[in-house]
Amino acid sequence: MKSATTLTQVVVCNVQKKQKMKLKELYAIAKKELADISPIENSDFRLEQAEYNKKEKIWEIVVSYLVENTNKPIKAFAALAPEFKYHRIYKTVKIDDLGKIIGFYIYTKE
């Protein structure tokens, strides 16, 4: 498996050759930049979707990762609702053709 640095170099080479980035490259770029967001050691980082915007020449991707669940159920309803230790966060990330993250947003379904 290639390291994130190697994948970034591949991305730059692909841009110079006018090729689109591959999903593994998008994943590596996003994971490298966002790895420290979740304090959990294994945050189960995932690439959920990716779309290339030809007009803006950027990739719009959705990533997800686990964070500690701080939403504790109200005691009256605790028996009815299961309590999960973690919950999944979804974020939209924009990456330019050079492999640089140019935006990081709260994910919303459209």
C-alpha cells in the first residue's frame, strides 16, 4: 500500500498529465488532512461519496468518521433507547486538481 505522501505525488503527476484523481487518492488526501479531528484511535474513516465538478474543477467528497457519543439519553427514556459509545459524523470536503483541500463543511443532504 502506498503512503499518503506517495499518493500526493501521484496526484500531482496525474494533474500534470490531465488525468482525474482516483478514489484511493481522494481518500488518502482527506484522511491525511483530517486524521487528527477525531480523538478516537481507530476512527473508522470512510470515503462515502465523490463527485467531480467540471465547472469549478474540484472534487466534492463526503467523508465520515467516528467520534465519542456525548448525547446521553434522558433517564426517563434510558431503558427504551440504546446507548451507543460512538456515533458517525459526515463532512463534505472540496479538493482541487492539485490535491489540496480547499473547503471543509458540515454535510447536508440536498
